[in-house]
Amino acid sequence: MGTSTTSPATPENEGAVETRGIEPVPDNERQGRVRELFPTWVAANISVLLLTMGASLVVNNGLNFWQVLLVAAVAATVAFGMVGVLSVSGKWGGAPGALLSRAAFGVRGNYFPGAILWVARFGWETINAVTGAYAVLTVLDLCFGIKSDNVLIVVTLLAFVAVTYLVSGMGRKALNVCNKYSTYLFGLFSIMVLVYLIATMDWDAIFAKKAGTTAMVIAGIGTIAAGGISWVPTGPDFARYLPHSVSGKKIAGTTVSGAALVMVPMVLMGGVMAVSSPKLAGQNTDPMSFLGTILPTWLAIPYLVTALVGMVLINSLSMYSAGFTAQTMGVKLPRALAVSINAVISLVGGLFMMLVAKDFIGQFIAFLTLLAVSFSAWIGVYGIDMARRRKKAVRYDADSLMNTGPTSRYWYAGGFCWQAMTAWSVALAAGLCFTKVQWFTGPLATTWIGENGLGWAATIAISAVVFAVLPAAKEKIPADASGRAADDAPQPAGVR
């Protein structure tokens, strides 16, 4: 008999705090709507770091206005197109991506990519926590003239992480409410900033800038897309409450439009700001203080405050999903408590970055590069596995997803799907070979793929191709009461 980790299938608490963990959502509780995804992916991109990254496209990559616009649009479409498409599996299985991944890798094999994704999420949450703390410090300086010191750094970082933990611990409903209103607020102040820039920037100088090389455009797409790629395994988490009848195309379209609404103008604004303040892209220690010099105080302060709210939500969304990953990895805690592990790690990592390491932007770019590769190896395998399940009557079996023993249909060979593990391992190793960061250079980093920052794209392609050409793994299909295989049962109406 396999070991089942299924918890009682009680209806979701209608109060503010979500009590459901990784267990699949029953059909009768699938009351979500696709439009809820729009503010979710808007909030996931409310980060002032997009301004810094947009400025880097001008200063470091040498791109002009139209190229920055192209990079932002393509990056948003590619990255969040993948998020949207793979989010459809959440509707199919009613479960988080970390749990559905067991169907592709096997109940034991899933621990390996799961561990990589979990560690990568620690880094993302640390980056966001540090950015949020710097935003608080900048507001304190602009409003009250309070200068940063080590004690204040510790206090602000601790406060940011604590608020993030509380919001993420409350669950889906609280996040949906926060996302909705932060979208309105941040949108209002972003429009005000955009109007200010239109009125004050030297547009002749902006449009007179010469175009950069095609290689720098391609590399820029990879850099901007990396943040979005990190959300791909998280996508199913926010689609698992959607009913089967919901259109997959609407899920993908809503995801892309929500993300692009923020990504494109913010990256473009960062590029415009870089013309008047090139040091914006080279701000190594503090990525926030530049706003106090480019924008007037009356606009910089409310914009920073709303951006701070956005960064809390970004980290809350990430920690929310990290709780599922922790539970999938075998952490025997409720989701809200599992999130505390990430909170502690992001606090410790944030203190190291702010008090010891100092070079924030350099570490951020290096982290984004490695993040994209580590997530891409998973994406290729998971995407092919999804494609193979499109025509199955039973796309994901809830009991088998929660069953970690030999009776699970996803046990494969000793708990491992060797085809998926092979494709993932080969792609991850190849992706690292194409990668170059501050402290690591892969043996293939000087090739065309490496020089153009396409290691992440090569990783996805390699993992997908290898998994597709290997023999398809055979699931252990249990028989129903009539004696026929469950996959031969009639397909539920409305499943797409």
C-alpha cells in the first residue's frame, strides 16, 4: 500500500485565510474566474527593478527607444505566454504546479527538479525583500531625512519580510483582493509618472540615439524575460480553482495581457530615464534611490510607496507558491507554516546582500541568468508532458498525485520517470554550459547561443526534444469498478 498524504477534502474556508494545501481542489469548489488572473499577473510585475533593467538596456546594451519597446513586448509575450499556457494544467488537475509535476517526473523523481525550483525561489524572494527594504529606506530619506545605517537596514528588512509572510499566509482570497486594489493604485501613479516624463524628458535626444546591435536586442530579451520565466512553475497554482469549462486560450491571454500591461511601460520608462540619468543602470548598491533624483518629491514618494506595496505582493505570491513546493518536497507543515521557511531564508539572505555583499545589481543580473536556466529545464519536460495529456480523459489522477508509494500511477520505475529525469538533467547541464555570469563561465558561453544570452531558450528546447524523442513512460492505470481502465472512462463534459 502506498503512502498517501491526502488531507480531508473539506470545503475551502470561506473566511480570509485559505486552509487548503497541495491537495487537488474538488470540482464543486472550482468557483474561480479567469479575470482574477489579470490583477494577479499585474501585481506579479509591480517592481521598480523593471525601471533599472530598462535603463540597463540603454546604457549597457546600447539600445534605442524602439528597440527597448521591442525587447519589452517580446519578453513579456514569450515569458508570460509560457506562464499562461502551462497554467492550463492547473485547471486540468486542480493542483499546484509543484504537485502536478509528479505526473511528469515520478513521485520520487520530482524531488530533484523540485529542490532546484525551491532553492531558486529562495533567491528570488531574497532579491525582492532587499528591493522592498531599499524602497522603505528611500522613502524615509525623502520624507524625514533619515539616513540609512546597519540598524535601520535590519529593521526595514525584517518588517518587509514579516508583512510579506502575513499576506502570503492568508492565501488566495486575500491575495486576490490585494492584487485588485494595488493594480488600480499603481496604475494611477504610473500614469502620473509617464505624464511627467513626457513633459520633462529631452525627446530629441531620446529619439536621436542610434540603434544597438541585433545581438544586444536578443540578449536584452533574455534578461527581461528571465523574471517572467521564474513564474512558469507557479502558474498552475493560481489556475487550480478555475472550472474545467474555462477556455485555456482565455487563461493564456489574460496572463500575458496582465503582465505586459506593467512590464512594457515600466521597462520603456526605465530606458527613457536612462537618457537623462545614465547612472541609473549602474546603481550597484541601492536600486531605489535614483527615483528621488529623477522624479520630484511629491511624485517620487507616493510612487515608491505603491511600488513597495507591489513588491510585497510579488514576494507574497512567490512565498504562497513556495509553501506548496515545500509541502511537495515532504515538509510536514500546513502551507502557511511551510511559507515561514522561505521567510527566514529570505531574511538571512537579504541581510547578507545589504550588509556584506553590497553589489546588488551585479548579483541580481547573475541570479536572473541562472534562474532562467534552472527553471527552463523543468519547463521543457513539463510542456511535453502537458501536450501528451491533452487527449486523455483522465489528465491527472488526484489520488495518485497525493500517493507517494508504489500504488501511485505516477510511480513509473521505482518512483522515477527516467525519460523525464534524463531530459531534465541533460538540458540543465547544457544550459549551464551556455551561461556566463560574474563568477562562472560555461565552456560554451562564447558560442552564438551563449553570447546572445539564449542559454535559457536552448535549455527549454533541449529538455523538450530529448523528452519527446525518448519512449513515452507508461503510467500504472488503475481499473474502475467495472474492470476497465480509468482512462477509458467517458471524458467529463466541458473539459478542454
